[in-house]
Amino acid sequence: MALLPILIVLLAGVGLAVQSPTNAALARAGGSVTLAALMSFLLGTGVLVVAWMAIDRTPPGALKGAPAWAWAGGLYGAGFVAAMAYATPRLGLAATLTLAVASQLAAALVLDHYGLLGLKPAPVSLARVGGVVLVLAGVLLVRRG
């Protein structure tokens, strides 16, 4: 496996862990989960615009051939950010993140198995299901711990 993608994903995972309590604090301060999520996305959009202008500059017209479902990623991201800002102070960070990871893994098994959304099919195996079951058990342990 290539080291750079692994490091990038590990750093992104740390970012997700820090993002939830950060957005929850913003929601507490402003009294609105929706406003906190909006501010998070506005800042993130600004950072991405600067990065795109400085590094990439692929013309937006390059996206014209994307399938309709490919445009929904921002919807999922907005829902995730708002849900995490809402749930983190109520469930705790570890429980919230383990629930999120468990649901991501369960959905990933289905998406991989059927090769949905342009993925290469990867059949469900006993080992893969066992891994998700262990994560779900971890959710219960973290939640009860």
C-alpha cells in the first residue's frame, strides 16, 4: 500500500474527530446547530476555493459529464456535519464517532458488494461482516463504558 494515501486518511480521521466537538461548541455558542454547520461549510468552502485557485484550477465545465447522483455529496456532508454537531454533546465524542464509523462500514459493505456508485464490486465476506460486527460491539462498549 502507498504510504501517502494512508497518512492523508489518518490525518483526515483526526480532523473528523476534532470537527465534531468544534462544531458542537459553535452550535452551543450560537444556539443553532444549523447555523454552526453553515459557518463550518462556509469556512471550508473558502479554504477549498483558495486551494483550487492556487493548486488546481480545473475548469468547472469538466464536471458536466458527472452523473446526477454525483452532485449529492455536499448534501451528505452537510447532514453529517449537522448530525455530528447535534449528537456529540448528547452522546459524547467517542460514542458518536463509533456510531458514525459503524454506519459507514455497514453502508460500505452494501455499496462494495453491489458495486454501487461506480465502485468496483467487492463481495461481502464473513471476515468483512465480522469486522463490522466487532465495530458495532465497540459502539456498545464505548456507549456503556
